[in-house]
Amino acid sequence: MTNALEPSSQYAAADAASQADRTAPGQAPAPWQHAPVWDCHVHVFDAAEPVLPGHYGVTTNSIQTLQAIAGRHHVGHLVLVQPSVYGGNHRLLLDALEQSGGRHRGVIVAAPGLSAGTLDHMHELGVRGVRVNLVSPVGNEWRPVESMLPHLRRLGWHVEWYAKPEHLPTVIRLHDAWQVPCVLAHLAGLTARDCADAPLWRHMDALAALGAWIKISAMYRLDAEPPYRELDPLLRRLGALFEGRLVWGSDWPHTSLPGDRKPPYADLWTAVQRVLPDQLQAILAVNPLRLYCAGA
């Protein structure tokens, strides 16, 4: 398995045939001039794959479609996060990683019973973390992580949380004991009204002290509307507290939104560009290497 962590023209070429991105003709593709750029939170789907009942239905959104869309915007590296509706069936994610030739990374669902050999194979394909989802109707709990801790430490993997602010004390307690890296998706679930919540920010201070990472992703899940200006103070405060440990993700293909409300890909980093321009290159291209490629 090679670690092909350099940009390729194949994605931009493939994107010429893609009709999935609604970016306006003539719109500047991105606020940077060179790759590699990382999209650190995406999902892939196959409508033929069985899903867990009780949550959303899926349509096919393949790695090829995503690479085409991302390639137009000089995004050459993706972090594939296991969708909650597939539970512990990681076939699609692992197939996509295998097709990428080492270019992309993955985050699986924390599940008991995964052997050392299975985890080693996943690591070779590009998996670098396990996900705990405390929000979705078919999410998963944190207890299976404990049986995986020796392997997580051995492989250098992290635990990614999709959580709400009320879960943060538990996250802090566990990571203080676990001593593995912590990643909080979707701005740790914070909204604009949380920006002045002093007790909550004591939790955020504790997470920063533990070395936690924040994904700037899925701002439409946080009671905000494009261009998300109501989140500017929150993003500014997180940028100061977690500088060097911020990454960006599109949350493509935006499963929580109906088709007519799915945002154009090019709109999804504008808040970062507006609020944290001095950190933009680090968030998009430098920090992801530290989180997902340390030790290759």
C-alpha cells in the first residue's frame, strides 16, 4: 500500500463529467492556489447496501462522485467517516480506501470483536480512528472503545465524537483516562447561543488542555443558516483555543438536508476563510497531516 499523499490531476479531470456540484459557472474554485487540501469529514453510500432502520434512507453517493466534486476545488484528500446507518458494516468505506491507493483516510465505528489482524488491515488501508456517535438515532456508544484501547494506542488512532455539549464532561473524563487523541466533530455540537456559556467553556478549556481536536464541519446542523455569520464569534473563540488542532470537513453528501437545500461544495469553507484567514492554510492542508498522517 503506497501513501500517495500528493495531488493528482485525475480528480479535476473526472470532475468535468460530474453534474453533482452546483457551484455557479465562473465561480472561483477555492481560496488557495495549490493542493494538497483535505476534506476531513465525508461519507460514501450505496443504495443497495442494507441500512439500520430508524434513521434516514440513502441514495448512492460514491467515492468517484465525491472525488470529482472535491477535485474541482483542489481538494485531493478525504477522510471517510462511517455513516451511522451502516453500523459496523465497513465494506463501502474500506473498498473506497482501497481504491484510493493511500490517498484518503478513514474513521470506522467503534465496535467490539475486531481482531488485531482486522485492525492492522484497516490501518494499512488508511483507517486512523474510531467513531462514537451519541446523537444519531442509530448511533453507537463509547463502551466498545475500552476493549479497543490497546490497539488504538499501538496504531496511533484517535476517537472521534459526534456529541452534544451535555456529553462533554463524559468525553473529558474518558479521554483523561484513556490517553488517546480526541476529535470532536461538528464544532463539538456548539451553537451560537453557547458562545457566552461560561461553564461550557470550562469544559472546552479542559478539552484543549487534553490536546483535543475540533472539526469545523456541518455548521447547518448547529441552528445556523448560510453563510453562518451567527457562528462567527464561536468560530473565532474556537480558533484561538484550538489553534493548530482545527481541521475542516464538508459533511458531504449532507444527509440531514433535502436535495434542494444541499449547499454547493465551494460554499462550505467560506466561514473559515472569513473568520480565521490566518489559519486557513493550516486548517485545510497542514493540520490534517498531523492528525491523519503522523507515522504514515
